[in-house]
Amino acid sequence: QVQLVESGGGLVQAGGSLRLSCAASRRFLSFNDIGWYRQAPGKQREMVATISSGGSTNYADSVKGRFTISRDNAKNTVYLQMNSLKPEDTAVYYCNFLPDWKAVGWGQGTQVTVSS
């Protein structure tokens, strides 16, 4: 089974930036739509951004204009550039295939903590 590995999280001050990476164990990313999700303590997992195999993107209203999702098919990686971070962006961030029926088991995610 394909595994997805998220990385790039960390502790950053409000207004700062981070770039998250989502890599697959096999060369499946370039043929699939991918979503970035996040889950804050005590809250349900929510979708943050999506990118189609053709490069079309969509964003949650809460991150529109601040986050950018992109893909590098040669590196089999999808990125989430996060700028102007806010404390409410604090969460564990995950990636997975879209649509839901293509999703694989959730990875460990990468922790993003934004201090005020």
C-alpha cells in the first residue's frame, strides 16, 4: 500500500511562514488529486487545500490568500506554502489522496504551532 509522509512543520511566530511537504512511497502522486487537511486539538479534521492531477487548486475560506498548494511531479511531492500564519492555524497537518474512496491510511502528520 502507498504511504504518505508529511514533513516541514514546526513552531513559528504569528505572521511567519512554513512550507509543508507530502511525499509518497511510490510514484502515485502525479496521477492523483491530493488534499491537505488539518486537525486542531478537540476539533474534527478539516480540508485546507486541494490540487488536482492537472494542477487546479481549491482552498478553504480560512486560508485563502495565505496558503498555496503546489505539486512537483518529478519529485513525487505536493507542497503547502503557508504564509501570514495565525495562532488558529495551529494543528496537525495531513495529506491524502482524493476523492475519499482513494484515501489511504492517515500518516502521522506534521505539527504546526503558531505562537501569538
